Amino acid sequence: MQTHFDIEKIIEKGSISNELDYERALIADRKLRLLASESVHFKNLRGKLRALLEKYESLNWSDVDKVEELQIKESDKSEIVAESENRFIENRKQSIRKRLKELDLTQENLATLLGHKSKTHMSELLNGIKPFTLKDLIIINRILKLDMSILVPVFLSKKDQTKIKEAVNSLDNPKIRLAIEDLVLY
């Protein structure tokens, strides 16, 4: 389930290709600005990300006369989705930190429990710079006794939402049709 931004994959790809990833990159840039003082790794990552942001802006937003209403609407929707994802990640991070404090554990202790050796990597996971693996989230659930609804994002990508909606429509089952209304379509 790839519903959020993985900075290293975008940097490896060498470009930002859509508004949602652009909005996610802006949020990641803000996080990396704070983390850059902690580590040269974060500083370098931010520099690469900023170059991609500037390239995307130059290609898509630099000529005001070419910006259309549809592009602005897509940007607004993408901003809402990215901020929603960011709120989820922030709430998860705060829940994990609170529980660690209650158990007299540190972030480094959690890294050890998850089998991660790097303090930087643990920071990337908690801050949403890199995605947790499902295994990490299950371990956190079991050890810290945090509900999975706090740990696992339940958003679906626009592409997945469309596929599900089409599949539900093709089944033509009224009982399933009601369930499709529970999907949040961005």
C-alpha cells in the first residue's frame, strides 16, 4: 500500500510527477528543515528534494498565464490529501512517543526492538520520511499496545479508489454499494 511519499524513491526517480507528490514533498521539506540540524544525511536529502521541488515548480507553475483552473483545483485537492496524511503521521508519532515515555523507553530502544541499527533511520520512520514496514507496525502494536488504527494509515490512493469503485459498480450488489460510500474519495 503506497499511499504516502517516500522521499528516497522520488529522489532516485529524479522527478516529481504529480501534484500530490509535490504537496507531499513540500511537507517533507518542512520536516527535513528541522531534521537537517541533526544530521548531514537529512541536510543532503533536503538539498536533493529542494532541487526536485524547484524543477517541478518551474515546469508546472512558473508561467502564470498557462496555469488553468483545473490545475489549481487539483493542487487544492492534493494539498488537502497531503495534509491529512501528515496529520495521521504526526498523531502516530506522538502516540508512539507518549507510549515510549510511559514505558521508560527511548526512540533508540524502539529501534533495537524493531531491529533497526540507525538512529537516523528510526527518526525517518517516525517523522514519515520513510514508511514503516507492516512488520514494524505489528511489533509496535504488540510491544507498545497501541491500536492498529493509530499505526496503519487507511487512506487509499486515488488510483486504488477508482479501481474499487469500478469493481463495486460492476458487481451491481446493493449491499456492497452502501460500503463504497465509506471510501473517502479525494
